Amino acid sequence: MQTNQSEVQKDRSRLYHSVFGTPDGRRVLMDLMSFSGFMSDPFDANPHVTSYRTGVRTVVSHILRHLSMNNVDDLIGLTPKEESK
């Protein structure tokens, strides 16, 4: 049973890489990070706002885990680069 779950996890990660590993996929991921406030502080004086923001950020966190991007250094490559003039 453990092997089957491991294979499912590997297949799921492969799918995430095939979608988000492309230039367009990275642009979508950056958009999701921006929309979710992933790089911002989710806390607010209103606990309902904090809960909402945390929930939205969880989706991006889930994607990043499948892409094995677990630290800031991994995310640096996702930031848009200035185009040369």
C-alpha cells in the first residue's frame, strides 16, 4: 500500500511540474502568488480576514510543495526579470 501512495505522489508531482515548469506555467504561478498575497503577511486585526488570507495562501503552498520549492531561494527564479531595452 505504501508503494502505491508513493507512486501516486510521484505522478502528481510530475503533473505539477509539467504544468508549472513551463514559462507560461511560471507566469500563472507568479500570478497566483500575487493574488494570494503569498509573500505578504496574512495577519489582520480581524481573525476572519486572517483565516481567509491563510486559506488562499494554502493553495499556492500546496503547488510549491509539489514543485519542491520549499524556500525563498527556490522562489527567486520565479520573480519576473527586467527585460533589456
